[in-house]
Amino acid sequence: MAITEERVYEVLGEIYDPEIPIDIVNLGLVYSVEVVSDVLNINMSMTSPGCPAATQIVTEAKLMLEDLPEVKEANIEIVWDPPWEPSMMSEAAKESLGM
């Protein structure tokens, strides 16, 4: 069975920013997911260029995605354009932070 974009977002939704109790999907950090056969190409950002958890988040995402039997490789690129801002969060994330 082939991996779907929806499944990728489900897995990424299990990864939380350790400084903010919200997953990276609801934070709006995942900008794009491209599925090419069994290879994933993901563009994502961090809440700031100096995010101390960046390496941890990317490593966890790569390990979790490559642990799926349908995935051979997960390429994750950190991008800064557009820069992340709080308006990119889901409504649920904003509510949980009292915004």
C-alpha cells in the first residue's frame, strides 16, 4: 500500500514542539508534503531561526516517517520563506494557547 499525504500529516501530528504543548502540524510548521512513490519530501519551518529544538523535531519526524513500511526515505528541509508566524496555527492550537 502506498503512503498518502494524509497519513504523513497524521504521523507529523504526533510530534510536539517540546517548548509549546502543540504538535507541529497544528502549529503550522509543516508547509508542504510531497509523496513520490516511497520517498517523502517535506518543507517545514520552526517558530524561530534559533529554535533550540529544531534538530530534535526534524530527527524525530524523519525517524517516525521512515519507520513506516511504505516509506523508503523522508527528506525534510527547513525553510524560512515564508517566515512562521502565530497566524499560521490551527484554530485549535490558538484556542489551547488562549489566543
